[in-house]
Amino acid sequence: MKITFQGEGFHDILDQMKAMLAAKNILPGVSEKPESRAVPSTAPVAAQGPGPDLFDEPKAAVDKPVVKPADKPAKTVNPQIAKMQAAKAAKKAEREAAAKAAPPVEKPEPKAKAAEPVDPADMVKIRQKTIADLQDAYANGHQAEVFELLSRFGNGAKSFRELPPDAFVPISEAIAKGALT
């Protein structure tokens, strides 16, 4: 089935559609007599575009100026956001000022005594005992102390395998002095 409508304007075509739907009892509440502004004809009309919604009422023309994005005022900033940004900028300024100030005096780390040559057999025993002590301390909940010893005497080592051989002597001395308790 093909239905064509023709009229002077858009509203005439809508009125014709409403009248047809009312005549077929498809659209209840619409009178059978259209409020047509022109006489319907049977000439075919080529449809262009997506078309209007059939049930919308025509809107009156508005005499409002078109607002272009350039005409809109700048977006205002929320006062709470402005406060947060100001506080953030103040903290950043404090950090930069503190960084420019004289660096704090650092405590020199106790350096190990001049490395005396250690017998390789004794070194192996010290290494095994130190690893056993560190593993035992780690298993008993002293993880922070173990990592502290590893990083301080092992140049930032995070495991036993990363420790240089000369690091076991100072670690064993620190354990003897009570570093793991």
C-alpha cells in the first residue's frame, strides 16, 4: 500500500495524515474532519528527509536571537573548587620554598670498619648464619627490620640474593647488636 499526501505546507500534510488515521480508527480522539488548509490531492509527493513526528503539535515561531557559542559568557568556577585549587597552589609553593631552602643536615651513616680480609671459610659460615637469622626474623614478623637491614647494608637490596658478599659481615654485626628485636 502506498499513500501520498500533498499540501501547501508541512501542517497541511500532518492534518491529512491525522484525518486518514481517524477515519480508520487508528488514532482515537482525533476528529474525522481535518483542519486542512488546502484541498488534498492525489498527486504523488516525493518524501525528503527523516520526516516529522506525527503526533507533535506545531510550534510557534520564536523571536529569540540565536546564541552562538562565542556569545555565551565564560563558565564560572565553583567557589569550593576555587578554594581547593588555591590550597593546592599554596602547598606547592611551600614545597618549592622548602626545596630551595638549605637542605637538612643528614646524619652520616655509620661506615663499616676498614674491611679486614676474612677467611673464605669463615665468610661462608657468617653468610649462612646471617641468612638463617634474617629468615627466622622475617618468619617471626620482623619483616620491616629485615628489609631495613638489607637496604641499609646491601645498597638497597630487596632479597638475600642481591646482597654483595661483603654486606654479610656488617649485617651480622647489626644483628648481634639487636637490630632485629
